[in-house]
Amino acid sequence: MIIDYLDRSSPEDFIVDVCIIGAGPAGISIARSFIGTSRSVCLVESGGLAGEDRNQELYEGTSIGSPELDPATSRMRAFGGSCNVWGGGCIPLSSLDLGPRDWVPHSGWPLNYEDLEPYYRRAREVFGIETHDFVEGSFLTPPARPPVSFDADKLINQNFVLSPVFFGDAYRSELERAKNVTVLLHANLLEFEAVASGTCVRHARIGALDGRRGTIRARSYVLACGGIENARLLLLSGSAAPNGLGNDRGLVGRYFMDHPSGKLGTLFTDAPDPLTRPYDRSGGKGPAPAFPELCLSGQAMQEHQLLSGRVRPVAVEAPVPKGVQALRDLKKIIRPAQDETRALEGIAHVAITGDACDGQRGAPRKQNLGKLGLRVGLGSWDIAHAAWRKWADKPTVKSDYVDVIGYFEQAPNPDSRVTLGDEVDALGQRKICIDWRLTELDWHTYRTAANLFGAELANSCAGKFRIEPWLQEGDGAAPQLRGTAHHLGTTRMSDDPQQGVVDRQCRVHGVDNLYVVGSSVFPTGGWAFPTFTIVALSMRLAEHLRTLADVAIML
């Protein structure tokens, strides 16, 4: 069932077997695994069923590092989490991503690919991609358009599958019908209150924006609120541990990573379409099509001592014909006004997917509908020609040049971190402060990979590549990078309590009944979209929790 905690007729306090904080893909996946069992579950969500300004404001904080990162616009606080606006990309990590690399400090998971593979297989059902098989690092489904081949010692194409599932919509009714699962909306975790020794959570203290307060008592607690908020909530849980729960060694919030993205250069060629079309995510068939990503090969990473990375060659349109521009303007002006939810989703979508960098010129112009209609009519030949190009599987407007956009793994760095700031939010909780930092290995990767990608792309189309000034040695320019809302590493996984916050079962070191799941436990991230791995880890944790419950009953 679903309960709104703002409804004063609902209980203030709850007693359950499992308490899950966060109803994003991780929390929803774990809750679903308990449906129909004898275990009672409470799934706690700070937001409502859709985005709301006042809930989104609870994400606000400060950024003091370089590059800057806005914590409020890179996440969505609602049932379904940021996967209400995600791009849908699913791909497994590889053995190279998971293993220790002698040129990458602090690299290496305590899990290997074989540990995760069966849970990747189960996760396909959650994403609606059951028919797609995979190997480590790639799906086997042929892409919508075959990409250009490159020197496999340098660049490789890895396939991802585009999931049709938006978690908030897909699993709402299922959880609403579940008799043993309670979804609690508009309820915020204020603190995990532990026993005096800090070795066990006694209860979760929750509150709503209207001042209502209560507690949830459970056998096991799971924190599943994302790469930033997981660390923040542990740091806020300081009644029994002044530095924050699980933070005896000062590791909570450290090793903050993202997948930095930026323009690496410009490619000039007379034949851009065969190069760019396979990567533009169009032309896919069926509800879950596959597309390629152009990546550094394992051999290139080892030879040049690089982090993982990929590029997307994005065709930039030549001047748009007047008729086509008129039709685009008409479509934009007749769209219905956005409500609060759609406005928030739009902000988050740009922050998460980077769709603002779509390679298209021009902005919608406010004009009289009658004049726009006349312009469309006068431009009928342009529109017909564009339609023919689309029928011929070409871009509707001819490409002028190609922007090469890079997306990279980030080196684990203990000085890149999230901490608590001095300001407080509407709940009286200290806001987050993000100090996002790059290392020399990051810079080495950007510069070397940009030249490597640029040379190979230019050779493939008889073109010329011009690298961006900020990547040139000795330029001294600030990094032209932004985050992709893949927040990683702040509660990293390690068998050694001196090196990580959680163990291989995602249990917080030193706290018997508290678990953390999500991208915050990733010791390294590869380049891959993280959600497929997040759900695989969540299903692995759910299996562990069910086993613990069975043992408890037997005893």
C-alpha cells in the first residue's frame, strides 16, 4: 500500500522487518523482491508521486570544488527517483572495470564479474530487457545501425540497451497492491539513531515538511538514496557517533566521483553521416533497442595508463532551411504549458542526460501562429526535402561538422568528497557541500584520449580533427567539463574497514543491521551507465536480506 505521511490520519510510527530509505531503482528493486513473502517492508520516499519544488529544495547545497556541481538540479526527489528522467541506458561493467589496475590508485572491487553476472541476468527483468543477452562490458544485441570499425587495439564499440522502464510509473501499482509492503511518501530520514556503542541501529527517525515526526523500527535498514544523499544521511546520523554513523575512519563522503563530460574537439569531414548516425540513438526497433558506444580498448588503457572513456560523435547541423525552422518553431510554440512536475523533470533531464548539447543551432522564437503557419507553407519544399532525407535514413538537415563529446571514468580520490555545510534546509538538517576534484590521472586521460579518439575518427572519414584549447598542454585553461549525475564512490565497498565504508554484502562496517546500496558503494565506475549495476547489486543485497530473515526464523 501507499501512504502519504502528510496525511495526519496515517500512523506516525512503524514496526517492520526491513526499512528501505529511498524509492529509486535500488529501493524499489529490493522492495519488489519481498512482495508476497512473510517479511514486512517499509519503503520510505522523501518526495511524492511526482516532482514538487519544496521537496526538490531539500537537495540544495554548495559546491566549492572544480569543476562545479549543482546538487539540486542533478537529482530528482520523487517516487522513482532520478530514473523518472533517466536516459534508459543499460550495460554491465567488465572485469577490467571491477579489477585492480596498478596505474589507478584505490582501484579494485572486492567483487568480480562472476559475482555480479547472475544478478545482471535477473536485473534484465526489472528493466524490461529480458530478451537481450550480454557478455562482460557489452550486450550482444546488434545495434540499430552498424558502426564504423576501428583499430581494435585502440577503440572498440560496446553495445548498450535502451530500457523502456521508468521506475515510478512501472512499479507503482505493484507496490500499491502488495499487502506486506508499505510505501511512505513525503517522509524524510532525519537520522539513524543507534545504540550507544554505534554497532546497531535502534530506529530510523523520520519527519515531514509540515513538522510531523515519527520512527521506524526494523530488523534491517537499507539506505538507497544515491551517491550524494547516502553519504549525507550517514553523516547526519551522529547521536551515537559524533562523526556520523559508519564514519569511524573518516571515509564517509570521500572518493566522490562522477563521469565528467566535455567537448574534446571538432571533426571536419565531407562524409559525417556514416560516422555519426550509429551513435545518435535513432533508428532503433522495438521497445528496447541497442546502440553502440565508442570506447577505449582495454589494450589502449593499459598501454597509455588511462582511465576508461567513451566518445559520442555528434553531428552539428548546417544552417537550417527556413521551412524546416518554421515547422520546428510551430511545434515548439503549440506545446502545452508545463506543470510543476514537468518543469522539474526538464531541469533534471538536461542535468542528467546532457540533452542541451544536442548539436542543433537556434532557439524557439515566439511568433504569431498565423505568421508561423504562413512560413511553414512557404517552406513546403524545404520540409519535403527534409522528409525525403529522413526516409533515406539521413539527418533531416545536412551536417556541417562533428562535435566529439567525451565521457570518462574518474580516478578515485579521497580529497574529492561531500561533507556537511553550515546552512540548514527546511527540515533543520545541514545541507551538503561538494568538493569535486580531478587528479593528474584524470587530466592525462582527457588529453591522451582526446588525441587518440580524434586521430582514429579523422582516419575513418578522411577528415581533420581539431582539439579543444583546454586540452592542450600548457594552456592552463579551466576544465570545460560538467557532471552527468552519475554520483559514485562516497560509501565505497571494501573488505578492509580501513579502505571502505561497506563490505561486499553492502553492510556498513561496524554496524550490524545497516546496509547501503547504490552507486555510492562503487570503488570505481568504469565509463558505464551505473543503473544496471545498481539494480544488480540491489538484487544481490535483497537475496542476502531474505537469507538472514530465514535464518532468524529458524533460530
